[in-house]
Amino acid sequence: MSRKKILAGNWKMYKSINEARNWIRVFQGSKKGVLHVDILLFPAYTTIYPIGKEASKANISLGAQNLHEAEEGAYTGEVSGKMLVEAGADWVLIGHSERRILFGEHDERINLKVLRALISGLKPILCVGETLEEREANQQEDVVRRQLIEGLKDIHPDDLYQVVIAYEPVWAIGTGQTATPQDAQEMHSFIRSIIGSQWKSRIAESIRILYGGSVKPDNAKELFACPDIDGGLVGGASLKAETFLSILRAF
Ligand code: PGA
């Protein structure tokens, strides 16, 4: 089964609207020849709408870094799925480790967010991954299994085709420490086997699983060559269009 690759840039709380426009200009100027990869960018909420036209001309899909699980309501400071769609988002990151750790998001809430994303017409990227402590205690498979099963609870199997999984070991995010291609491949294959045993093998074969955690131009090629790694979710190295393009060339 051939799965279309994805390269996604998570801009976190960086980049003004103007900086985002410049990024797209540079990217657009030199991206030629790599049309077989889905390119996704996750800017700040406030940047999604203003860069919509430029992004679409450059064949870039936009997503948000989070959403609230309710349809609407008295939730000061929050943003709904419907609002994100209206602003031009097609995708949404859910359960990023920074949301889990810094904002206390747990599996139950993450699951409600995945459900809300799907109802709203957004494609969720569910992020999973163990901490350093969990890996040292050899609990990585238990943690990732729990995050997957809880995070995808009550999702209709047909809707799972809309979902992408990102395996991001927490100890590799922003640290310069990457999982070895072997470790990453092992976990990706494990994730695929969980999807196959909980749902259907057909879904497991077609679901795209991204690797995230210190992806850089010099390690991207080896990671993306692994059979179960369908692309990358890139933080720090996505902030410069030139670096992101070098990673894109790794495909
Ligand atoms: P990093 O971040 O590439 O800077 O490690 C990845 C992420 O947080 O998604």
C-alpha cells in the first residue's frame, strides 16, 4: 500500500503574519519538483486566515495547533473547530506533548478533541510519545498504546482514514536528540500493529504515521527511508523555509 508522504511544520508560538508570508514566498520560489508530498503548516491561530491565499497558491494546507472540544460556549480564550474551518484550516494538531505536559491535557480530553475535529471537518494529527523517564523504564509501548487507544476511542472506523498519527518521543522534541531510525521504525510498526488489532488491518495499512522530534536536514533522509515512517512533523527546523526545503528534498 503506498501512502502519500506528509511534511508538516509546527511553528508553535513563533512567526508574525509578515514573517509567515515571507516564509511562503521563499518556499514557493524554490520548491519545484516535490509535488508528491503533502505540505502542511501549523501557524498560530491569528496567522491562519491572513496567509490563506498565499498558502493555497503554494500548495500548502494549513492547520491549527489545538482546538477546544466543545462546539461553542463560554470558554474564554478558546477556539472552536468551526472557527478554525472558517479561518481556512484543514488540519489540527491534537495532544502535542507541549499541550499534554504544559497545559495538562489528558487522554480523555484529547479524545474529545479528536471527535470534535472530525465533526467540524478538520483532519486531526494525533500526537503520541513517551517521556525520557518512561523510555528508561521501558514503558514506551504501554504509554503509546494507551495514548492511541484512549485518544481514538469511539472514532468510527471510516473516520480513521482522516486521521494521521505523529509519533513524537518527548525526549527528542527540541532537544537535538533524535530517535535512531531503527527505534523510530520499531515504534511506527508497533503503532500500525495496534491500529490493525484494535480496528482493521486495512486502516493500519493506509493510516499515515509521522515521526517528530529534532528532525533536521541531516537525519531526515534516513528516517523517511524507513518503511513505516510516512513523513515528519517538524518544529524548530521548520521555522526557516530553506531548512524545511532541505528536509523536503530528503523524500
Ligand atoms: P522539534 O519539534 O522538531 O523542534 O523537535 C517537533 C514538534 O514539537 O512537533
